Amino acid sequence: MPTVDLTATDFSSTIEDNGIVLIDFWAEWCGPCRMFAPWYEEVSQEHTDVVFAKVDTEAEQALAGSFGIRSIPTLMAFRDGILLYKEAGALPKEALGQLVDQVKGPRHGRRAAPGR
């Protein structure tokens, strides 16, 4: 599933109406954001059951401010409307995939081997 652009208008409904939502707060001028963007898109294709969204902090300054975004890229992860993760910095592709698996948890992610 391709990434979706979020605005203040559809932010809350996206979080509330979807099980797992990852949000990348970014800006066009941000070098690390441009480096992270292709990885974010690739991982979104691997996890079609997750909504991968982006918030342009230049266009949505009030929204970014309401979440205390001070450094970009900042990644947030919600499950069932609850914020589970918020960190600034570009994650490597492998770490991003691992984060998605962790957010999915046992009910959505890979099952542990019996006895673990």
C-alpha cells in the first residue's frame, strides 16, 4: 500500500479508523528525511495491513507543533489509537521493518516457536 499524506483534517480519523498507523513527520529540505523516504515506501509495500502516512511539517506546522515535533524525521507508531512509539531520526530499512513487527505484536506479527 502506498504511503498517504496526512493533514490536520484527516489525522484523527486515520488514527482512529485503522488498526496500525505509522507516521513520518518530514520536510522537503531535510536531507535525512529524503534518505529515509525510499525505505519507508519499501517497508509500506511489505506491510500492506499497516497504514504508512506522512506529515509535511512545513505545510502542517500546527499539527507538527501539537505533537511536539522538534526534529525531523520523526516517526510515530499507533496501534488501536494508542501512541506506542515516537522517536526522531532516520531508521535503517531493517530496523523499520523490525519496528513494524513489534508494533503488530503477537496478534499480528510472527508467532514465536512453541515453548518460547
